[in-house]
Amino acid sequence: MGGNGRYKAVMGGIVCGAIVAVAAAFYRPLPPITASYRSPDIHAEYVKFLSGKDTITAYLAYPERPTPAPGVIVIHEIFGVSDFVRQTTEQLPKDSFVAIAPDLLSRSGGTPAAGDSARKLIVALPPDQVTADLDAAQAYLRTLKAVRADAIGVIWFCWGGGQSFRYATNNARLKAFVVCYGPSPRPEDIARIRAKGDQQAAKDYQYTIYPGVGHGFLRAREKPEVADSAWSAVIRFFRAQLETK
């Protein structure tokens, strides 16, 4: 089911989730998607940029098009920059967005091969450091000629979904954010959300709950038609929020 709600804050966000029977599924590794989304009209590469004095590695993908495109920061899941993260980053350019997935474990040598090792490192990341690295990713996107500097959003799922929500409370320059089955920030922090730069006291947000699927359903795709429906809703939202001048 879906609907609208109101927070006492300004929001340009969409929240999607699933009814989950077992809370432990939050940290359960899910099988990666093996199909490649890469197509000839998409360019993808690893890039580096500074966050303070530290170098951050990120996976960047963008469509081959003559005009600048909106940008989307992809916050990786609790297993780091996985195949699923890279494939999702490549999928966004197929929908006409430039996407960048910063490796928030860059200071530790990058995402380790073992998902459990990545998880242990990620849960220990200082929140202010995560914010600084995402700020640096946004600043890097703004330097690219392929990106519309005034149209940048953020997305991810699970741990990254929670970070997407939290980051929206810390960056007033974000134009849109998407949270998929991620925890919400503290109620007192929600008032800081200023997506789209609006200064009103309250604003509608969108949410959708997908019954019959578990946590991580966009990754696991146990019901492909539900996963495809959810992803289509995300793209429609980003187009509505980021493609308008």
C-alpha cells in the first residue's frame, strides 16, 4: 500500500519498505545479482577525490548524453561496495542519471572481500565521518560537466537507507532522497531536512509498503514484479524531483 504523510519538516523524500517477520534479517547477507546492467551507452569507472586529507574511492557511472544529467549519490549497504551496489550504480544511468557510490571504507583500504568483515567495519564508522565523506562525494559530483549541480539526490537500502535518511538531515543542498527499508533518524533531527530548499513548516512525503516480501527484496528479488514496481517508483520520484528546473 502507499500513501502520503506529514512530518513537521520540509522533505523531498520517498520511503519504501517491506513487512519483515524476523528482525534478524536486517543483517542477513543476501545473494548478489549476477546479471550485468552495463550497456554501450553507459560509462563506468573508479574515481578518487579528497575528503579532508583522506582519499575516497568511488564507483562512478554516467550516461553518454549531450546535456548534463541529475546526479544521485548511492550509499552502499552494510556489506560495502558490493556487486549489487555497482550494478545499481550502473542501472541509474540507464534511467538518465549520473550515479556515484563512494566507498565509505576507503580509509581502511576499501571494502574487504568478506561481507562479514565489511559489516564489522561499517557499523563502527563515526557518523560525522560518513557525513563528511558524502559531502565530499556531492562536492565531487558538482565539479563534473556531465552533472547538473543543482539536481543531486541520494539513495540506498538497509544500512545505507538509514544513512540516506540521516544524510538528508545534514545536507540542506540535497534536492531529493530515497530510503528503502532503512531506519529513520531521530524525530528531533527530522526538522533539519530541507530537501528542495523549501522553508515551509511542513511538507508531504511519499511512502510505500510492499507486503509479502522480506527485508532486502530489491536485492534478493524473490518477487521480481514487486522489485521492479518499487524501482520504477524510485525512478519516477527522482525524475519528478531532479529533472525539473
